[in-house]
Amino acid sequence: MRRPLRQSFYDREPAVVARELLGALLIHNSEDGMTVGRIVETEAYLAENDTACHAYRGMTRRNASMFGPPGMAYVYAIHSRWCLNAVTQPAGTASAVLIRAVEPIEGHELMAQRRGRERELELCRGPGRLCQAFAVDRRFDGSELFGDGPLWIASGSPLSESETGVSTRIGVTSAQDLELRFFHRNCRFVSRGSR
DNA sequence: AAAACGATCTACT
DNA sequence: GTAGATCGTTTTG
């Protein structure tokens, strides 16, 4: 049974949510058909001391949904592509988890059609590519990922410790580097050279 | 109103 | 591994 992750799942530190989103299922039920993908790479953006976070310099029109309640989508455009985040922590605390890559599970044909590419590797590997494959765009900014809308995230098979890779990211103004990027080890659908 | 800036992707080597 | 494309959002004048 595919069951949505509850809103309370997202009401935690973004790094914890990023780690636990690995293995979950991204689902879009559109007019054109259903696409399902297994989340294999994520990245956390912190509410404080994170210069790489879009909310670092306060709220703008673009990042407003990051300041909203947990479990909402934050969708923004960058370099002519869309990127999907899950908002974390309570309203007023602007943090989120970027979905960086998913493994195609259902709807390969539809994904290939939307992407204009046939090769499976190129369907959903990367935040911009997966949004194109899932037809995610600005219309989903601020929508609920835990409700009964067309775009949602379901619990999947949690990854074991040995299957989980982690790496650091610069941009955090703390003395030590923080582990903010999470990925499925040995999965060919992760976008980074990690592995 | 104009310019600068990317949480990226593709093509090519 | 990297150069170049690309366009919505933000910042600046």
C-alpha cells in the first residue's frame, strides 16, 4: 500500500528529513498518466547560517513557500529548469530538502516523452531533469506533498545504514563542515560522482 | 528598465 | 572533466 508521509515527518531538522527521504516514492498522478520514482539523492538547506539557502537573506516572492508550514513543495526555476524541494520545520523557519535524483519506477514512457530522451539514465538523474520527467513546475509551488493532491511523496523501503552515503557541502558559516547531502550508494541513478 | 546571478544541463573531448 | 547555453528571479540604477 502506498501511503503518504505525514506532515509531521517534515516537521524536523532538514538533514534528518533528507536522510529519511531516501527510499521514499515521489508520485505524480497527472492527466497524462502516472509517474513514480524512488528518491535516491537529497540535499538539506538549513534555516540558519547556511549562505547557500535561498532564505538566507530573508523572504522574497520566490522563496515564500519555504517560510510556510512543513510538507509543502518549494519549486523554483534555475537555469531554465525547475527544482523541487520539500519544506521542513515549522512555519516561520525557512528550511527545505532538495530532491536531487530519483530512480524511475513507473511511467518510463511518459518520462521519456516529456524529457525528449529515451535513455533511462537521463530521465530523472538531476533536480532539473526529474522535474521535467514528472511535469513539476511553478504550479506546484506551495502545494501539499502529504495530502491527496496529484503530487505527493509516499513512504518506501528505508535504506540501511550501509546503503546510505553522505557528503558535506560548503556554504555553511559554521566552524566545521556539515553533512548535508545524502545518496543511495552504488545506485547508478544518483547524479553526483559520489558512489 | 537593465543587468547580474545561479541548489543546472547538454554536448563534446 | 568542462565550456557554453539559457531564462526566471532578484538586485541595482
